[in-house]
Amino acid sequence: MKLFLREQTPLIVVYIAQLLIITLIYRLDGGSAVEVSLYAGLLSTCLLLGYLAYRYLSNRSFYERLQSPPGSLDEAGGPAQSSPLADSLRTLLTQQFRLYQNDLHSYRHKLEEHIHFINQWVHGMKTPLSVIHLIIQDKDGPPFTAIGDELDRLKKGLDTVLYTARLDTFEHDFYVEQLKLTDIVRSVTSEQKRLFIRKRVFPAISVDSGITITSDEKWLTFVLTQLITNALRYTVEEGKFVYFHGYAGEQGRVILEVRDEGVGIPPGDLPRVFDPYFTGVNGRSFQESTGMGLYLVKQICGKLGHEVEISSEVGKGTTVRITFSGNAVNGSAGSGERR
């Protein structure tokens, strides 16, 4: 109603002005019957109110539609209107929406083709890496060790590209199951043993026995790999540890903490460490930083229904805490293992 009145305000003002002018002319012409002037004004006002009522009733749904934003793109056109102007506007919006949909489908198709190409390319690149790894696995000496280290970097880089491309289609590529937390942590640290050896840093695993979590093994393995890579990258001193501590929390939750003894993160950078491509102060000192590791960790954990948080102290290290909701805890708590 307010929108309708605002639109008709000029008409009402013009009507009042012309009514006053006609009345003034009538008086200047010598007319003396005030009752006749009032009667003419009353009839004219009734005609105006009738016109405004007709306009409002015929376009009421149109004005209500303008004041109520659509809940989805399918509602952008709105219901059919009875007035020619409103119906023409609805038809125009519907045609624009169809053009927008066509462009959207076209870009979506191109994006899907691009993602498919990236997936095929990554898988294609993994094959020669595996062949090179088989060739040098029985070779000894610093050159072959260096080649193996670079192969590991290439493999992690390809995995990052692959998982980033698959993130938008996550719902088509995950399988939730019950997993033993100890087995997952041991498996990931074993896969990264070359990196631990190169950095001369040791894993220390302390996970309550019998703890199981509900998650996707492949995606969770990638998450832990990213955390280990970050922990080792920012641990500059030899002989340090990366601690893995898993325990049962409240309300059936399971918590896994990954703590390093690295350089730590400045307080000013902590609120932004999960932003994509953010490297912060440490990224200027460590050239391998891409700013995508913790971003992918946050995104994947969110899609898996896990909570992730980070705390750090400069010069003492960083702790990343993953909370698994609705998990089972079996066996005796408090026992663990260390290696």
C-alpha cells in the first residue's frame, strides 16, 4: 500500500492543484454559490478515489510482489498480473531469467568440463611419478634421496589440485564409515615418514585405545596430511616432535589434537589462517607456503561435519584441534602409544 501511495502522490498533488485553480477561476468569474463549488469538488474527489481504488485493486499483487523479495530464482517472475503494465513487466523478467539460466547452464557445463580435465590431468601425472619412484626406490645416495623428496612434493601438489577441484562436488565423492582413530593417525604418519626423516622431526602418537570416529577415510587422510605438512614445514629445529593426541570429549565427541613445536603463528594472523591464499607473516619466510592448506582443512572438515580450531604461540608451536561429533568410544580410555 505504501508503494502504491508513493507512486500516486504526483497524481494526487496535480489533482488538488487543478481543483484549486478551477475553484479560483469559478470565483473570479463571478460565481457566488459556495455549495456548488463544494459539490463539484466532492464529485471530482469521489471520481479520483474510485480511480485510485481501481488502480490499487488491479495492481495489488504487483505492488506486494515488488515489496517482497523472491526466495529463489524460480520465483523471480512472480504470479500472473491482471494489468497490462504489470503483466508486461512480469513477461520481461521471465525472459531475462531464462536468458540468465541459459548462461548459467553454459558456464556450469564449462566448469564441469574444466574440473573433469583437471582430474584426468592429475591422474595422468601421477602415473609417471609412480614409475620414477619405482625406478629409484632401490637406489642409494644423496641424488636419489633428493629425487624422492621432490617426488613427494609433486605428489602432494597434485593431490592439492585434485582435492580442490573435487571440493565443489564433494557430495558425490565421499563415503562415511566407522574408523579407528589410531589406525588413521598411524597410517598417515607412516606415509609421511620420508618427510619426517628429511626434517629430522619425530611423530609422537598418544590416542586413547578403542576410539572410533565417523568420517571419510580418504578425505580425512588428506586433512591430516595437510596438517602434518604444515607442522613439519614450520618446524625449523631438528629433534622436535609433532604430537598427535586423541581422546574422548563430552557428549560422545572425539577430539584429535595435532601439535607441533615450530615457529608459531603471530596473533594478528590467527583470525585469517583459514582464508584461501592467506600466507601471513610466516609465508614471507617460508617460500613453500601457498595459503591453501588450512583453507582446504577447514572446508573439508565443515563438509564432513567436523569442527576445526587452531591456537598458536609464537616461538612455541601451533595446535590444530579437530572435533568429531557423534562418535563411539570403546575399550579402556587413557592408554595410548608413543613412537
